[in-house]
Amino acid sequence: MMSSLLVVSCTSPYLGIEQVVTDSTPPDKVTIKEVVPKSGALEIHFNLPSGHTDVAQVVGTYTNSRGELVEFKVSRYSSSILVEGFTGTDEKIVDLVCIDASGNASEVTQVKAAPLLSPVERAIHTMIVEPAFGGVRIEWENKDAQSFAIHVLTEDILQVGVESLVEDPTKTIYNRDSVNTFAYVRQYPSEEQIFGFVISDKWGNRTDTLKTSLTPYKEDEIDYALVKEVSFFNPTLFNGRRDWDIWGVNATTGIQNDGNAHSATFNGQKMFNGVRTGSETLIYKFVKNLSDPDPAKQITVQDVYTTFDLNMDLRLSRIIVYPRTGSAYTYNRSSPRRFRIWGTNDANNERWAKFPEGWTLVGEYVGRDPVDILNLTGEEIDWFNNNQEYSILEDNVNPEADPSASFRYMRLQLMESYNPNESFYTINEFKMFGNVEQYY
């Protein structure tokens, strides 16, 4: 039996992985062109040493206030390095070295420069704390849209006669936005108390505590079980759209009727049952010329009303809208984007015969739009589904409204859905807060 033997000549080329050539000679130092102070950072522009083609990266390091070494790296193709995480405006020292492909480090080029005030320090220095319904409203500055966390501390009696400020992790506010730089912290009793605020960043920096003593305004969470849908504006139940010319307006009063709910299972009352998930209220928009066989002549009326007796005199402070759940409704489809709140009370004897005469426009509100509907962020999704809150005063967009009005009867006007072509509106829960002046 014959066997074959493969012989490779010493003159044959090697086809495997090429051996990397290394050396022990360090590259020369980098030279500094310019240092640009940034908020809590230094932007260092440099030149690589000439004649050293194997430089792989440039590394900047400094020791922070806690004695920890902080390191930043850029590749040889960069001409600058951003060194972050500083606090204060004192001169800082950054060590800069370049490292070649063999791992040899150059001698240190030391950079001395003073950064601008850090984002967390600017935020705490500009912070404004004011009393609000059920808590406090805080506002701050974050011009560079840097990420940081605002920690909330409140009074706690650790032992008799000894009071201390203790952080409540459930109240922590996260900010990385230059526009939405305010928040409400709730729920607290309407009594004078001390609040504390500390801001931290991803580098482990924490500001001093800002303390303030104030009294939150009285705020009640409205008992949804007391809110009842009323029939004075002729709400109907029908599985589908209805013709405006037949059902849209009360012929006697000239007032637009309340909307047509899909069924009793989806009527207006369902937005006051405490259920925030699933599929609750569904009310159709009226359609003008619905019977016309030419769809181009059919005009959808965007305004839809639904009316309630709150069984209390209420000065509303804020509301939270919980939309129909499911990704298809997030900033889309039948979820309300714009709406109004109308109110009146028992002193208005013509409340069912005239509208809007005798009624007060309490406020008009517009939902947020995402940056990119096709690429929603986790924060955008969470706001829409769980934190879609509207302050009755601050979020009102209508200068003719009176957000301070007290009322018993509420007429909710849905004006625009996120997709105007949708034939109905959906809401799961309309949660309300405010100062209840009297129950009935």
C-alpha cells in the first residue's frame, strides 16, 4: 500500500497569519496645539510626533477628587481628545501620552487648564424650587443636554428629636434634555416641610445639597367612582360612524351632540373606571355626507364631545391621560393629540341648553410629538403610555382659557387624534387631580 507525503519547500511562501513585528522603542511625545475649556471638560487638540507611523492611540488621564484614575482614549486618526468629568473651575492637570502598535508609551505631555463649570453645578446653581399642587415644581438649566440625575431628599425623623434629610429613590429625576428642564415632585401633604436636592452625573460627581422649606398646595386625587357620564347632550351607542346631518347637532338647541360610542362597553364612562390597560373608551367621529356614495365628499368632523357630572366642585390642577395600550396606538391612530376641557356649575341654569355660552374653557392641551415616529426612544414610549401628564395651568395653550376656574360639570372636547384619518378616539383612563371645594 502506497502513501503520499506532502513536502513544503523552504522556498515556498508562508500562507498563514503573518507575525506582527514589535519593538521596544517608545514614540516621541505629542505636542499641544490648543486647549478649549468646556462645561466640566477640556477639549485638547494635539499633533502626533512626526516620523512615527505606528502610533495607535492617544490616552489622556487625570486623578479625580476621589483619588480615582480617569482615562480617555482616541485613535491615531483623531486630532483632539475630550477629557470629561471635572467639577469646579480650578486648573486641572491632564497627562497625555501616545501609544504605538507595540504597546510602547511616550513620555507624558502634561496639560494644565481650567474647565468651565460642570453641567451638574450649573444645574444646581440655576435650580428654582416652587410650591405646586401636591408637591413642588423644580426647574434647572441643561444647555448642553448632558445626562445627570436629580436626587430628591425629604425630612425623616430617625429618632425622637433628630430630623434628617433622606433620599427617596422613587422620586429620582433623570435629565438629558436641553428643553424639558423641569419636573414635579409629588405626592406630599399641604404642610410646611424641607426639601433637598442633589445632582449627580455618570462620572460619580455629586453637588452640594440645595435645601428649601415650603408648603405644597393642597391637591386631591379625584375619586373616579364619583364621576358619572350624563346624557343631556344625547350620547349614542352604535357600532360604527354616524352621519353628522342626522346625529351631529341637536335640532332644538343647535349644540353639537356628544359622540357615538362603539357600545356600552366602550362608552365615555369607561375612562373613569381605574383601568389603564386594554381597550376602554372608543367614541366615533361624526361624518358629514356619510351617505354620499362618493368618499371624496365625506368629511370627518374631528371634534368629539363627552360630558360628565363630577359630583363635586373642583379646581383642577393636573390630569394624566392613559391611552389605549399597544404599540400601534403609541403617538398614532386614535390616541388624542389635542383636547379641551370645558366646565360649568349649578349656577348655570342653562348649562344643557346653551354651549359654549355659560361654560368656561378651562384649558386646551396638546400632546408631545416624538422626534422620529419610526424610532421611538424608551423615554418617549414611557411618557406616552405611563406619564402623559398635563398641568392645567402651565400646559394650557389657549390664552382665552381660565385654568383657575372651579366647576362641577365637565365637557371634554377631543379635537385631534395622532392620525386624523382615524374614524374614532380611544382613551383608557382620564385621571384627575385638584382641590375639591365641595362634594355633592
